[in-house]
Amino acid sequence: MRVEELVRLRRARDRMDRDYAEPLDVPALARTALMSPGHFSRSFRSAFGETPYSHLMTRRIERAKALLRRGDLSVTEVCFAVGCTSLGSFSTRFTELVGESPSAYRARDHDEGAGIPACIAKIYTRPVRNGEARSTRPPVA
């Protein structure tokens, strides 16, 4: 893969990371990378090891976890706040990545990690891709 193409793919990935709550689809992201949708999808997967949709949903679920830990929004409000348009699809994907439903995650006590800096907590609470939810949570120091 050429350096210029990788730079354009990173631009699209950065857009997903920054604008995860916006209505993003492959054609829009492909335009960001100055590629056709098919070429963009294939190149993105080759470069980053996951599809653009998978990357975007991981970002959305990551942010949803933070909002659910706060506890001041309903699951439906969180779903729409992170850019998902279907509560059912959001809940299914959340459960696949996290290992529990958004409602169960929201209801669980999150005080044990309250003193951990956000930059460290983000590493341990990052959703697992490919539907392989962690069976146990990492230890909290």
C-alpha cells in the first residue's frame, strides 16, 4: 500500500474517531479518503484489520460505555447520542462487544474504577472486537 493511500485512510479513520456520533456511511468515508466505496472498504480492512463499520461501531460502543457509567442518561438516549439509529442494533452490538446488555452495564456499580485516570480506564474498558467479550474484567489497581 502506498504512503499516500495510507494517509487518506488515516484521515477517514480519524474522522470516524472524531465524528462517531454523525451519520457516517462507507460512501461518505470513502469521499474523505478520495476513494471509491469498494476500494475504500477493501483498503481499510487491509490496513487496519477491520472493516470501517466495525471500527466505527467500536468507537460508538466505547463512548456509550462512558455515558452509561455516568448513569444520567437512559439506554435509548445513549444509543442516539453515540450516533446509532436503531436501539435493537445498538443493544445487540453492545452485548456482543461488552458481554452484557447496555441496561445491565448501566445498572452495575462502576465505583471501583472511579479513581482511575480516564486515559488508563479507556484502555481497560475498550470494547473487544469480533464478538469476543471478555469473560472477566481486568483487575483494578
